[in-house]
Amino acid sequence: MTKAHTVIAIYSPKPDCEAALFDLIRAHVPRLRELGLAKDTEVTLLRAADGCVLEIFDWQDAAAVETAHTHPEVQKIWTAFSEVCDWGTLGSLEEAGGPFPHFTRFSI
């Protein structure tokens, strides 16, 4: 069995930065794919009750994850994200406090 490398990135938009965040999200996984780091699987976008955005996608493999953390182009993208949002955690979401958390699925 192949080990999955699905990630849930959680973004908390900074004030007045949601449009810029969405621009980055639109480009994020396509660029990772171009670099050979992400699989060509569906990207799922969810919104939490507090406005956080969850981006769910699949890395190619564990090596791709490691490469991303040192790749200059990926670092540039992630730096741009940090200018328009704060990074969240699943545990910080109200929905994580109970079973069967509900989110709003959306697309941009």
C-alpha cells in the first residue's frame, strides 16, 4: 500500500487580505505540480466558521515535502502567504473540538 501524503494547509487571512490570499491559493498547487512536488489530484478548499481557509492537496511523496522546504521558488510562495495570512492548526479551529466537524466547501 502506498502511503498518502495529503496535507491540510490552514490559512487565517489578515485583515483586508482575503483577495490576495485567494490569488496565492489559485497559483499554489499548480506551481507545486509544475515543480513535480504535488500530485494532479483535486484540491479541496474549505472555510471554517472563524473564516480560516483549509487547502487540502496531495504531495507526490515524502521527498517532495522535504524538497519544498528548501526549494527557493516554494519558499518565495510561502513567504508571500505569510504576508497575507497567519498559519493555523487543526486544533485551533472550533470545529476540531467535536466529532464530525463541518466546514463550507467552496471554490475560487
